[in-house]
Amino acid sequence: MNAPQTPDLRATAARLDQAATSARPTAQLGDARLDLSAAYRIQQLITDLRLARGDGLVGAKLGFTSAAKARQMGVADVIFGRLHAFMEYDAGACVQLSHFIHPRVEPEIAFRLGAPVSFTEGSDPADQLREAIDAVAPALEIIDSRYIDFRFSLVDVVADNTSAAGFVVGGWQPADLVASPPPISDVPVELTVDGELAAAGRSSDILGDPYRAVPALARLAQAQGVSLPEGAVLLAGAATEAVALAPGTRIVATVPGLGTVSMSTAEASEVAR
Ligand code: OOG
Ligand code: MG
């Protein structure tokens, strides 16, 4: 009799990485043997492939921190993903949609680390992360599920690095989270496309207060054994539903107290597939 097959996590990681680099969707994992810890292991193996290509880790993100996002995707648990150098775009950048499968954009709040964090044993991970944060900014995240039709289970989306595909950060403002957090705990968050309101929420839709993303991220990063470099960007999770990106548009996120951040998408005629 054959021994029961163990899922090939490495092959799954390679398939998801390949789907991202080729911008071609792949089938949902649909493997009942995979649990959440196997999903995070696949995510780690994707990161290993990227690091081996010289594509450094430049940050981390949370997903499903708002009810709007959880409702949109039918997945409720807060999830953790990695941001790599290839995902970073300058503020105002014009993004080629041919690099993506079916990209969506969502408004976010970003924190920046002024010092590296390695979550050493014996000290509270949330304190370590909070003490290292030196700036806060409005941000846009591009998400692009590698799965057909942008459909996934919790295990699928964690294995797929939480659909992370791109991010744009606006002007950083100093953040002293211990002494004087800027007043952005409950302010409107708006996303416009070509000047029209496309999604709206409040910063308090993010776990009740975007600062609560910091301990949540610290806990998940520590659990995954992730160290974050100086300058790392942390995305707190979208306050609104994500909006499908169309060619030839300008996207702006506005968070009063933090300012705005924008990007645009290239015209369809410029998109070479
Ligand atoms: C997963 C990523 C969720 C957020 O901010 O909630 C996320 C997805 O919706 O594809 O980034
Ligand atoms: Mg997001």
C-alpha cells in the first residue's frame, strides 16, 4: 500500500509565484489537507524564492481588518502577508496593468519602521513594533489574487501572500505612537477614480482604530518568524472594499490628517501583453 501523500508545499509555492510573475491565474488549492499553518509555510516558501532572486522584503501587511473587506471576500480572519521590493511604486506612478491578472486597488494607512525589528524572545512584540514606528502615511494597495476569478478560501489567500501585488505610499508624517499619535483614529478614508468617489469608509473601520493594526501585525509577524528591516512599510488593511483597476485612470486616496496619495494606470493601448 502507498503511504498517504503529503502535500508538496514547495511545488505549490512555485506555482503561485509563477502565476504572479507571468500574470496568469492558477487554480484554487482545494486541498483539504492544507491548514492555516501549511498556508503560511507556502507563503514563506514564496518569500524564499523571491529573496533568492534578490527581491528583498520591504514590509508587511494585514488583510481583512475591516468588515467591508471581510464581507467583500467572504473571509473573516485577520491575515498577514509580506511586501517585496518589486511591489513598491513611487507616489504618483503610472502602473502597467499587464503586470497583473485582475488587479484591484484599496485605500490604506501605512506605518514606517525607523529601526529594524526582529521580535526577540522575552519582550512584547507589540511594544517592539510600536517603538520602531517613526512615520505614518496614506497609501494605496494593489491586490491581485493569483486565483481564477479572484475567489479563494482563507487557506488559499494566505498561501497566495494575501493577494499582495503592489503598493504606493504618500508623504510620511512623523508618528510618535507612544506620546502623541496624530488624530487619525476615526477620520474618513476615501478612494476616487478620475475624481469620482469609488469607495468610502472610516479609519476606525480598521480594527476599531488603525493603531490596533500594530499589535495585530506584531503578533502575526512574530508567529511567522519574520524580521522587518529599517524603513519597512506596514499596511494596516483597507478601510473600504477594493475597486477593480481599469486602464487610463487616476486613483487618489484621501485621509484627512494624513493627506492624499495617488497613482494612475497606463492606457490600454500602451499595455503590451
Ligand atoms: C486579500 C487581501 C486583503 C486588505 O487590506 O484587507 C487586504 C484580498 O482581498 O484579496 O489586503
Ligand atoms: Mg490591503
